Amino acid sequence: MEPAWTDKATSAGEVKMLDLLREILRAESVLDLSARSMAAFNALGFTKAYYLSPVVLDQTMGQAMFNLGFPAEWETAYRAAPKGTDPLPCIALRIGRAFRWGKLPEDVLVQPSDAAYIKSLEKWGMADGIGIPAYGSAARVGFVGIGGPKSPDGFETADMEILQIAAQTSYLRYCELLVVDADPLPRLSSRELDVLRLMAQGKSNASIARNLELSQETVDTYARRIFLKLKVSDRTSAVIKGITRGLVIASEPQIEEAIRTRQPDYDGPKDAE
């Protein structure tokens, strides 16, 4: 018996959107991807977007930002602001799906500073918008902000699910293009990967040394080797490159501790580092 969904006729609009999504996946450069992604967003009723990548809970880490149509004055102010000023990416990670930042879900609580930031967007004509968490290869996480509705009730009538699919498709292709354009994957030893993984958790060299039962001098040497192989000069850049190239997955110590508590040989929390 045929599945029930095969009885439903595919509309011309659905066919067009599928074609637009295919075009996104065929983009050959980031510039090409921008144009194809905006074609999909336009078909869904929106004319502006901005991208952030990578998105992690440690907002002091650097991010790439692309503005596609939002005011240039807003972009200038955004880039000049301290890292972590924009709370929308972290809100997106907490919600896990497309949401309106001008009408947050009732169960989403924000800090006064976050509410003040969202309020400040009014002066740029960005009082409302759609925020979307996006996930790519090698555990990359990004954020897509969409605005510029083509109709006055654009946010009210937006197809949030299809917008999320379009944003996800776009970010996935972006991550694929990063790999195509990147230098050959650096070869790190297993111990260097251990050190880089702990760096990604925000641990100091002294803490890493205790964790791996090494001297701090040895860890310092591993760190210098990692910087050399990744062609960076600091820890933050090393972690970002490690995450974007899939060498490590950024994680929170609390998550790892929760995993450890489920192990049969768990003997209590480890000492704070």
C-alpha cells in the first residue's frame, strides 16, 4: 500500500522551493552561496539575513559575520561592539529551533542586558526578526538571523519550518565550502589532540597538565606545536580552527560530568580545576 503522503499533490510553490534548496547545495563559492540563499529567503518572504559562525557558549571566541541586507550602520556598530554583546545566537542554542526575537517564547528567560540589546535593535528597524540555529559538518554550529519581511504581516505568517530548512541547508553548504577552500588538514598527534580538546573546554595549561598528568612545561611545548601546525598564534584561534576543521568538538565541562555520572565506575565529581 502506498504511504498516505504520496496521495498529496506537490504544489508549484513546493517544487520551486525544492529547486532553490538544490541550488543552494550547488553553490561553488561563499559569494555564490549568499546569492542563492537570499533567493530562497526572498521566495519565503524575507529580504535580509546575517550569519555568525562558529557559535559557542564561550562568546569571547572569534566569529565570522556576514551581513546580507541589514543596515550598514548596524553592521558597523555590531562589529565595533564587545564580543558577546549579541545574545541571539546563545538564545538560539537554548531554544534549538527558529524563533522570533521580537516575540520570544514565554518559557525563554533573558537577562536584562539581553532584553536591552533586543530593544536597541528598534533603531535599526530590526525590532523583530527570525533567529535560527544551524548545524554543519565537524560539529560546527552557526546562527542565521532573518528580517526584512516583504509584507507587513510577514513575521506573523512566516513558515518557520521551511525557513529553518533553508537556513540549515545554506549553513551546511557554507561548512562544506570551508573544507574545500581550507588548507590540508593538519596532522596532530594523539597527545596534541588531547591538549587541544582541553583548550576547547577553557582549561588553562596548568589545569591541562594536572588532567593529563604531565608537567606544565610539557603542556606548554605541546601548545606551541599546536600553534605551529595550525598556523595560529594564540589559544582562541587554535580552538576556533580546531573546531571548524573537525579536530575537536567544543563541549561544556558540565556536560562531560553528567556523562561521567552515568558510567558504572563513577566515583563522584572530580576536583574543580
